[in-house]
Amino acid sequence: NSIDELGYVVDRVASSLSKGSSDLVILIAPDISNPFFAGVVAGIKEILGDRYQLLLSVTDDGNLPRAQDIRASLEFRPAALLIFAPNESFVDDIRGSAPMVLIDAPGLDHIAPTINIDIAASATALGEYLTGLGHRSFGYLDSRTGSGTFALRHQALAEVVTAAGGAESIIGDGSRSVLQVAAAAPPFPQPSPPRPRAAAPFAVCAPDIQAYGVIKAAGDLGLSIPRDFSVAAFDNLAYSAISSPSLTSVELPSHELGRTAARHALDMIDGVDVAPRHDVFAGALIVRDSAGAPRA
């Protein structure tokens, strides 16, 4: 037809001027390189369909974008914003730019509709499993975004270990790069004699991709998992079932997070449901070979 022959493309900026907003929905996320976000994106696109186009706004260093970083995107007058694992100051800076839905944002339900994971319960279940194996200390690789979800994971794990009579040993500054984690000073015992005692630390890494780096670094040092220490993580990516050793991980429902956030966004755009809604999804502990009882 004539449109195809002429190569006509809709001027979305001009269209947004007449409608007050464009047909863009922007997902703002701190680390799109993590395969976890593929599930989030797939869930969002499944609900948006052809009605809205999804635009991704991310940084290349694993940190949440600053307000000034996304000003250009906001000039397109997005129909809605989906913000993953934000901190409150960032949300305050862009509030009012468009209807927003916050994903994995504990403690921010007073600002906007939220789609959360019961991360404290999930981290507690992981901590109870590991202390039940006999571990009494742990090292934790944190995220650098300043998001409340990572603080809750760490707090819940620390409380479980303390209640079991143990203590936290190390907090590492995690990176989104597997090789960077593998090259960093590892939060586990060095292989010089004597071997780790029975209450050897276990390393809990914020996302699975950091755990892969820990496993690589342990192998380079001649350590064996879980003989010398246990490794566990959050996300349960597909590769975690076939890593060596296979990774004990808390499965987080990425696809459903995306679907539900997109539904809320559409409701807000359409004015169907303007009352704040707050959904909470459970995580599921998947036990595999990377966690085991300390050696006697």
C-alpha cells in the first residue's frame, strides 16, 4: 500500500503533543545485562502487545540512572514509567513525569503502585536452610544501587545467622560482571592450611551472575564447593541448574513481575484503576549442589 511504498513512519513526538502523551512505556532498570531482566521484559511486552512500545532506560555500570540521565527520554512524554529496584530519591526526582509503577521496591508503596517480592521471607528461608546445614557465618555480595530490596535481603540473612548463634563475616561490593567478581578479593577462606573449620562461611550473592563469579574464583584458588564453603544466590537463572556445581538459589518470578507491572500501568493510563495497588509475590528456594553441610 501507499504507506509501505512511501516508507511513512509515525511522528511520535507530534502525536504526543495532540494526545498529551506518547505510545511509549519506559522501563528504568539498573542492570539490563542480568538475564533476569529478560523475563521482566518478556512479561511487560506480553501485556503491552502492539498498543504501546517499550523503551528501556539503563546505565552501563549497574547503578540506577539519575534523573538527569533520563531527561531526554521523558521529553517523549511517556504514557507510563516502570521503575525497577529504585531508591526513593530517584523516584522523588522524576515523580509527576508520567504515571509510574515501581517493581521490587519495598518501602515505597506510599509513592506509587508497587509490585514486590516477599524478599525478606525468601532470604529468611535461604538463611534457615544454610544455618540448618551447620553454617554460622556468611559473606554477602551487595548491590550498588542503594535499593531497599538488597538491604532487606542482607538484613534478613543477618538476623537468621545471629539467631543461630553465628555472625556475619564479610560484606562485599558486588558487581554485575562475572569476571569482575571472580577477580575481586573473594569473601571466602583462603586455601592455605588448615582447611576451613566446620563453621566455614557461606557466600550469598545478590544475583546469580555474581555467584557464578564466586564459583570461578573458588576454583582458581583450589577450593571446592560445597566441601570448603557453600554458595547460594537470588534469581534462579536458567544456567544455575547446569552450572558446576549447580547453584542453590531463590527463584524470583521475573516474568510475572513484568506482566503485573504492565497491567497496572495500562489501568493507570486508561483510568480504570486509579487507586494504589500493591502486589506481593513469593520467592521459592531451589536447593542444588552448591550448598552443603560444613565438613566435620
